[in-house]
Amino acid sequence: NAPVLVIADYDPSTVGEMESAAAPLLDHMILLRHPRLTFISTSPTGETWTTRTSGVNTILRKVAYGNGNFVAVGEYGTILTSSTGETWFVSDADTVVHLAGVSYAQSTFVAVGDSGPGFTSTNATDWTLITGGIPNIPIRGTAYGNDTHVAVGAAGHI
């Protein structure tokens, strides 16, 4: 289980060749070694993607956009923010809970995770613990619609 560093520098015009060469190696690492890989990629059209530097070495789970900011959440309470999607900054919710979902609606971000309630933020920087209403179970996702925030989690909880 020694650390493995993989560095790839390629010309976007040769992406097919790069993919053919790298795919078996990455498949082996992911299936057998369970590495902590952190990728952020951006695309203006959804067809061509550019990898970005996150500044963290934890697994990121979800991303949402609102009020001019992207928010990405992941393991160990990781919350990253970016106004462009290109440069990312660590935000602090003062938690080590693995965060699994994030959404934006009604001028508020909602981040949820493994140990119950989750956090809210109106500016993507300052996070407040949700106090009550959500049981202390893993929450996997959150969405907003029809004037209601909905969180879903383990054992069929909504």
C-alpha cells in the first residue's frame, strides 16, 4: 500500500492515445488499491473537460452552484468554493463528518453527510450546523423543489 504518484502531461489532441495508455493503470489502482483520488474538471459545453487543482487530497462527492459560487463537498468535512470553477478555496464547517451531498436554493447552500444534520450557508464561506429535524443517520443527498428542501439517507429516510 505504498503511495503511488501518477503524473500525465499530454496534448489535448492526443487524448484518445492517453486514455488508452492510462485506463488500465487507473483501473488497477482503483480496483485493488482504493486510492484517494481528487479530481475537479470543468467544461463550458460538457464535451471537452479540463482538470483543475482542488488543493485537497480527499474524495469529493458532490458539487452545486448558486449565488455566483460553486461548492464541492467530500470526505472529512471538506468544503471547497469557487466563483469560476477554475480556482478552488477551502471553506471551514468545523467538522470531520464525511459530506455526501450539497444543493442550493432560496439563497442557501445545504450540505449533508454521514452523521446527521448537516450545514447551511448563504455565502458559501460561513457554515452553520443544522439544529434538529434530521436524525443522526447518514444523509446522502439533498434537493429543493416545490418550496421544500428534501434530504434522503440510509434505511429509506426522507
